[in-house]
Amino acid sequence: MKYNSQKLAYWFFALSMLLLTLQIIYGFIMAFAHMGFDGLHEFIAFNTARAVHTNLLVVWILSGFMGAAYYIIPEEAEHELVNVKLAYVQLISLALVGVVAIIGYHFNYWEGRKFLEIPRPLDYLVVVNVLTFLGIIVTTLYKGKKRTTTSLVLTMGLVFAALLYLPGMIWFDNQTMDSFFRWWVVHLWVEGVWELIMGGILAFLLIKITGVDREVIEKWLYVIVGLTFISGILGTGHHYYYIGVGKTWLIVGGIFSALEPLAFLAMALFAVSMYRKGEKKHPNKIALSWTLGTAITSFVGAGLLGLAHTLPQVNMYTHGTLVTAMHGHLAFWGAYGMIVFAIISYTLPNLTGRKLYDSTTGLLAFWLSNIGMLGMTVAFGVAGVAQVYLERKMGMDFGDVQKEIEVHFFVLAICATMFATGIGFYIYEFIKYGQPSKEAIQN
Amino acid sequence: MLSKSQARTFFLGGTIITFVVFLGLSWTSLTKEVPKRTHEENLTADVIAGKHLWESNNCMGCHTILGEGAYYAPELTKVVERRGEGYMRAVLSSKVPWAPRSRKMVAHNFNEVEVEQLIEFFKWIGNIDLNGFPPKPDYKSTNNLK
Ligand code: HEM
Ligand code: HEM
Ligand SMILES: [Fe+2]
């Protein structure tokens, strides 16, 4: 680390790890409910567990992105963050809003719109929080010596992500309109602007780890984010097939969303070829594993498993089944979970001054969590495909089908245990590193 | 080979063009298609109140509607057609968790007015033109054909 204010990143990463732990606990509650063990029903009904699980997911990833930005922007702009005290206030308020929302979900205080369950009054606090964050980032960038493509793409992603939160706050009487604009948040986030954030972090990591010339890396970064938007914006249409809008979306959504995997393919090829090309071999092998891992796993989870159900003829049958959950898990994990892990693994030694590269715990964490998540994806996939055939093709009743596929949730729970063990190792390592120190500053 | 500034032009140009097309298509959909396909004229106060109940209780946290939501409980887009109003009244007003095959639904304990509002909401949802969703099961056993 070169700037003292970069230490802030550590606390955002720590919050991220804490929320991830809670997310996993609620994941298990749902997996058990699917197996038929819903003993917690009275206190934590399924809809509570689900809202907590998915909202914690979004918040831990956002917290990771914010930490990443607080680390990357000073280094790229060659300037200390402008207002560190305010940034700590922002951190604490982010944690508070998250906690209040999650407690609220246990007491029927929510908005009941998938992924956007945060009640309206808290939405405004989220907006203030994110504006504060962006203010600090943009001012630092403005005052800094340099404005690199990497930092601009990252910042652009963060600014657009904030703007796109707003359509989700409009109230509609018509369910179709509600759904239409909900996708401007959910889809345009994960298949649009978040890819800019991911691309920016990935470019930063590749520059640092492989030592390949910045100009080359940033050129490909533009190509990747170009592919993202060209396919992803009109690709929103893959959520408009069956919600009450016209048939044009079947064609537009089908064609453009089928092109979306190209951006992820480009990201995977980009990471691997920069790694091959790089002469400098950075000793931080764990960070390298996560960096290549995120590029490849996101292509599988988002690209391939997204493509698997994105054509209207297929989506007609898979829409709103466990097939979606299969894709949702590997896509979120591969693209956004793993990029956060990559930046944490890269920055921790720099923040704390302890160079625990190459540790067995770190490698175990990588392999256990990834193999576990792949297993979970398969379990959801088998359950989902069975559900599609039995319910949508054969016409069996929903509940009878659920009884038939209960067994796959045992498999899910076993793989989830493996995943959680990997995460446990990762967090153990995180704690072992200790807190950031002044001595770690190097020029 | 491609230069960095060409790559930037590709990014900016592509984004602006697709975004403008996207806004145009969205505008046509929302102004021309949605009012007709969703029968906006039937959006009565009861339907809207029903939607509000649907949201404030996070029904989408277990069920799907228009194929969106969670995968723990049945898809409800065509529930009126599938189950009928009598069955729905029983489920919605139940004082203990409704639990067919032992999987429990939250006992929302809705009052009579609320139950009717929810049913009106589902009737309105059931009438939206969804391009054929949910699909009709089309399996026929060939063994039983004489
Ligand atoms: C990192 C990127 C991605 C993430 C995190 C992601 C995540 C998700 C999630 C969470 C859902 C469920 C949303 C909901 O029902 O509210 C979903 C749905 C969907 N995704 Fe993705 N996705 C990604 C990329 C892609 C790509 C590239 C494609 C296509 C090639 C795709 C195709 C789909 C489709 C077709 C659905 C709708 C499923 C349904 O009809 O139920 N996704 N995605
Ligand atoms: C111990 C680990 C986990 C378990 C057991 C688990 C289990 C589940 C279950 C049972 C659901 C609900 C499916 C339904 O509606 O019926 C769910 C939803 C979801 N989980 Fe997890 N999960 C775990 C970890 C994760 C992780 C690490 C991520 C992301 C990185 C994640 C992302 C999601 C998403 C995006 C959804 C919503 C999917 C959709 O609506 O299509 N989960 N999870
Ligand atoms: Fe999408």
C-alpha cells in the first residue's frame, strides 16, 4: 500500500466477510426447509430467510466493491482519499442500514419485491450513503494526478450502479410495470454496470500481478465493457418474454442476451492470456488463483449457464424454476463473489505488511469453496431440470414434484457444507492477517 | 491492430446506440402494449390494494408470479383458474399455517376484505396476455393410446 487512507478498504472487506457468514447461515435454513425440515418456520419463515439471504449477498458484494474502490482509486489517482472520517461514517451507516433492514425482515417490514425488499424509508438512506461514497471517490479522482482508464471504468460502473437503483424506487399500480422497472435495477446491474466494476478491478489486478503493460490491458478492458453493454442493455429483453409486454422482446431479448456470454468469454480469455504474457510473476499465488478463477467461473456460471435458458423457447419452460437458482448461484459467485475475494487476497498482504503468500489454508479455501459451489450448482440444476419436466411438461402438481426432488437438497446441503468450510478457511486466514498497519506503507 | 482509442469508440458508440434503441423499445412497450395486454382499465382499487398486500407480506419470498419470485411454493399467475376462489379463501384466511404435504405457508390471517382484494388481484393477473406463459403440460402417454 502506498497511501495511508487505503487502510479504509480493510474495514469494508471485514464487513463483507461478516455479512457473507450470515448469508450462508440463512442459505442453510432454506436448504433445510426445502428438505422438509422447517422447524424455524415460526421465527424465520422461508420468505424471511430468502430476503435476508439475497439482500446480505448484495450488501456484502457492494461492501467489497466499495473497499476495492477505496484501495484502488488512491493508488491509480496517486492521491490520498479526500475525506477519511466521512468514509468511516459511511462504512458504519452502511452496516447500520443493512442490519436494520435485516431485522425488519423478521417482523414483516419489507417491500416484497424480489431483490429490492428494502423498505422505502431505508432506500433513501441507501441513496445518501452511496452518494457520500461516490462523492469521496469522484473528488479524489478529480484532485488526483492521474485519471487512468482502469479507475474511470471502475468509477463509471459505481456511478451507473447508483443511478440504476432509482427506477426500482418508483411505485406502480400495475404489476407488469413494476416488474419491467425492477429489471432495470436487477438485470442492468448484474449484466451491465457491475461488469464494469468487475472489469475495472480485474484490470487493476492483472496490471499488478502479471506486469503486462497498462496500455494493452486497458485496451482490452474497453473491448470487454463494450461487449457487455452492446449485448447486455438490449439483453434485458430476456426478462420481458412473459411478463405482459409485447412479442418484439422475444426476438430482441433472445438475440442480444445470447450474445452476452461473449463479454464473459472475452474476460476469461483476457485474464488467461495476460497471465501467459506476463513476465513478472507476482509471488501472491492465492490472489492469482482468485483472479483467474473469477474470470473463468463467471464465464461458466453467467455465460454458459445463462445461455442455457436464455432463448424464449427454453425460458418458457424454465422461467421461475430452480433452474434459475442454479444459474443465479454460480453466476453471482463466479463473477462478483470471486472478484471480491480476488481483490481481498491481493490487498491483505499489502494492507497489513504480512506476506502470507502461498499458505495451505489459502489454497484449501480456494478449492473447497469452488468445488463446493460447483456441486451446489449441479444439485440445483438436477432439481430444476426434474422440476421442469415433471411440472411443466407432464403436468404434475407443484407440491408432488417438490416431494420428488427433496433428495437433491440433501446433496445441496452436503456441497454447501464443503463451500462453507472453504469460506471458513478464508475468513480464518483473513483474521490471521490482523489489522492494517502504518508500517505497511511503501513507496 | 485495434488501438486503444478505437476500442474506446467501440465502447462509447455501442453503448449509446443500444441504449437509445432500448429506451425507444421500452417506451413503445409501456405506452402501447402494457395498457392493452394487462387490461389496465380493470385495475380497480381492490386490485391495487391486493397488490399492496402481495408486496407488504413478501408473498414473492416463497411464490412466483409472472414467473418471478421464489421457488418454495407454487406459481400463482393462473391460480384462480387452477384452484378456484373457494380454495383460495380457505388458504388465505387460515388461522394456522396452511400445510399441504407438510410444507408450511405463513398463517397471514387475512380478514374478509383483504381476502377479496387478493382474489381480485389474482384475477387481474390471470388475465394478462403473457405470450403463452405458463406453458400447458403436453405429455400424453403413448401406452394408453388404443
Ligand atoms: C454475472 C452475471 C449474472 C448474474 C449475477 C446473474 C444472476 C441472475 C439471477 C440472480 C437471476 C434471477 C433473477 C430474478 O428472478 O429476479 C437471473 C436470471 C436470469 N439470467 Fe442471469 N445472471 C448473470 C448473467 C446472465 C447472462 C450472461 C445470461 C444470458 C446469457 C443470463 C440469463 C438469465 C436468464 C434468461 C434469467 C431468467 C431466468 C428466469 O426466467 O427465471 N444471466 N440471473
Ligand atoms: C451455504 C450456502 C448456500 C445455500 C445452502 C444456499 C441456498 C439457497 C436457497 C435454498 C435459495 C432459495 C431457492 C428458492 O427460492 O427456493 C437460494 C437463493 C439464492 N442464493 Fe443461495 N445458498 C448458498 C450460498 C449462496 C451464495 C454464496 C450466493 C452468491 C454468491 C448465493 C446466491 C443466491 C441467489 C442469487 C439466490 C436467488 C436465486 C434466484 O432467485 O434465482 N447463495 N440460496
Ligand atoms: Fe438478465
